[in-house]
Amino acid sequence: MSSVPIRLAGASKTFRRDGQTTEALSPIDIDIAPGEFFAVVGPSGCGKSTLLKMIAGLVSASTGTVTVAGNAVTEPVTDLGIVFQSPVLLDWRTVLGNVLVQLELRGLDTAAYEPAARRLLEAVGLKGFEDRYPFELSGGMRQRAAIVRALIHDPPLLLMDEPFGALDALTREQLRLDLEALWLARRKTVVFITHSIDEAVLLADRVAVMSPRPGRIERLLTIDLPRPRGLAARQLPAFTGVVEEVTRLFLERGVLQTTGNLAVELGPQS
Amino acid sequence: MGRLRTIAQPLGLAFAVLLLWEAAVRLGGVPDYLLPAPTAILADLAKRWPRILSNAWVTGLEIVGGFAVAVVVSLPLAVGIAFSAWMARSIYPLIVTLQVVPKIAIAPIFVIWFGIGWISKLTLVFLLCFFPMLVNAVAGFRGINPEIMDFARSTGANLWRLFWRIRLPSALPSIFTGLRIGAVNAVTGAVVAEFVASDRGLGYLLLEYNGNLLASAVFATVFVLSAIGLIIYYTVEWVERLALPWHVAQRRSETTGEQT
């Protein structure tokens, strides 16, 4: 099996702290098909990371159920790869060691995977850096190593939490193209969290637009753009149409405002 | 070149200070019983070397012994406190509270309990090493990036693998900070314990020389004591370099601002 379905049925999350309850996510219903590229876009603090962690089994749902590959999620799902916004590499391991730790922790034979790890690292432009430590790399290189770590065991499910959020625009664009190529080749199920409307629309089959606090899915859009979308898709009317629709939605919800607000009086009051 | 300079510069400065000291004592006519010249201290050290050396062994063993016991006790305890909510709630607050007791003030009690032999010395050295080692190790185990743990849990690794491959290595830099503080404290602990009651060791020697107003012998003993402290400290650093080459290199590139 190369990809898995995901189902959330009335799944919500409420955090309790010091007797106060905060509703992070309203009950959510989603069906993600096997091999689907599913993006979630929303402002910061809308609970989209919580949603991802619920799918991964790292956070338990307060109500409802989460099902991955037909099994109810009650503990961390292991048949997946995760990429976070920060690379979270292990400082004490080299780039190659950081990739191979994925296999060591799973009790797999690292030697058997080493050639594949080197090929993947080369594919993301890290050839020659296999024996470097994370502190010797730029932020973009670290994140690419983290992506390779999430792929090395060829998981059927890829969960990405703003994986390109901390990168510069050029690196970001390149990694987006790489990710699309990878997805087209392997057809894994991907859940991709982002705050970039463009990125979501360029990558996903479907985009869930979330509203802030408590987070819920405001709209589910099907993106009907030909693949590979590459760099050219930005010019398509269908692309601009969807982006405009999402932007309008954020405007209505107050997530965005049409005019800038920062033109306030500065300097000491006399 | 860079490496040579990091050694040569402080050494050169130390030599200059010694030279200034020598000159000030000779030209200023400072009496020998107040501040002996470096050359006079050196001569005295050579003269008393056998006696100082045999007592240095005693103090050195107290330091190493107390330090080792502290390592063996504090690290497993830190693991327990970091991973058991029960221990973190019951034992740890107690230990942290007890830390405010001035250990040196209760040193005389150890003499009453354990006599003037090894055990009272080891106890004080142990206590002075134990707290910084424990507190730093606990902080190291607790301070792990939660997202690293999220990643590790998603691999389904068991607790044993998580500990050896993730939790322990991530705590090591902090553990070594505790060990370095402990190494410095251990020397103080041994000397103070000998001050309180002893019939041998460099602390005992210091009291004897001081009582007889042998300033240059006192300085010679302090010199040997500092040498022991340096050896212990740099041994810990050397082990750290072997165990955590990445961390030492990272620290260096952060302090000098150069990328390796």
C-alpha cells in the first residue's frame, strides 16, 4: 500500500489549563482520499497545527474520532513522515546521521538505507554536506535535511506543518517544485499546513480554509489545475480565481483588512 | 595559527604579570612574610617538593573520589527526577530546598560523625559537586525541544531507544556544564574539609605553613592546589570534547563568530 485514507469525524480539541478551557478546534469532518494532496490554510492560531498533530496521534481528540488507514488513532501513528516548521534536527548528528536516525529509531537496518539516503540528499542539493553538523548549515539546508529524514523510510503518509514557513522565497519556490515532483512520482497522501494561500493552491488537490479561534473549516475548495503545475500555474485564471476567493473569505472574517493600519502618529507627544 | 594564539596569548599575559610581581617585590622591598617573589616561591616549592607531593596525592584522591561518587549518584537520580512525575514532585523540591544549606557550615558535623579520615572529606566534596551536577542534568533532560520528541514518538521507538539516542545526547551539554562546575567545587570542598580537621592533605599543610608564617610555602602549596584543579577541570573538558565534538565546535564558532 503506497498511500492511506484519513477520516476525521466530529474531531475537536479543547485544551484545559488552570481550570480554564480553550476550544482550539471546533468539531471537524474531513475525508482525505488515499494519495490526495490536502492543504490546510489559515491564519496563525487557528488550530491548524493541532489538527495535524491530531492526525499524527501526537494530540488526542477531545471529541469525535480520527481514523488513519482504517485504524482509529489512539497513539502516535508511526507509518508516516513529519516535517515541522523548524527543522528539529539532532545537533549531535551529522546530516546523514540525522536522516538515518529515522531508521535507527524504527529498528531498521541503517546500512541498507544509506545509499538511498545519499541519493535523496543529493536530490535536494545537499551533496557534499552529508558529514556536516546542523550548526554548519543554513536554515534552508537544515530544512531540506529534515524533509529527507521524513521521506527516507518511504512512508505512505506525509504530514507537513508549514514546512517552508521559515525559508526565503527562492528556496521556498524550489522546494515546492521538488515536493510536487515527489508527490507526482509516489502519490503519497500529503497533509500540508500553510499560511500561504498561493502555496496551498499551487500544491493541493483540495484546500481547506480555516477560520480563527475556535478553528473550524470555513470552506473546502477543489483545485482544478493541470499537473505538473510548476512555475507557470500562477498565470492561469483558475489559479488567480481561487486565490481571490480565499482572500475574500479572509477579508470577510477579518483575518485580512483592505487598508494598512500602521500609518499611526509616531514620535513623542508634545 | 589560531590555536597557537589561543594558548600563547593568555600564557604571555600570565608571564608578564609574574614578571611585574617579581619586580614589584624586589624593587618595592616588600617583606618576604607578606608577599614572596615568584622565584622565592619556586625555590621553596622545590625544597619542600616531596612533602607537598605526598600530601597532594591525599587531596587529589579526595577530590577525584568525591567527584566520582557525586557523578554516580546525581546522574541516575536526575534521570529518575526527569522521567518520574512522582520523584519530580516529592524528592526534587526537597533536594532544591536543602541546597540552600551552606554545606561548608555543616562540615564540622561530618567530623563528629565520620572522624577525621577519608569519609568526612569525601562527604563534603560529594555535597559540593552533587547539587550543580543534579540540577544541570535535570535541566538538560527536561529542556529537550518538544518537537524533537514529537518526531521521535512518531517513529514508534521504545523508551530504551528514545533514552539512548535522543534524550541522553540532548541532555549531555547541560550535564557537562554541571560536571565542570562540580570539578571546580570539588577542590574547594577537599581543602575546606581538611581545614576543619585533618592530619594530612594540602589543606592541612596550608594551615601548618600559615601558622609558622611560611608565606612562600603557603603560596607554593596554593600553586600545587591550583594545578590539581586545572588538571581535573581540563580532564572534564577533554572528555567533553571526545563525547561531544559537535557541541565544542558549535560553542567555539559561536564565541569567535567563525564558521568551520
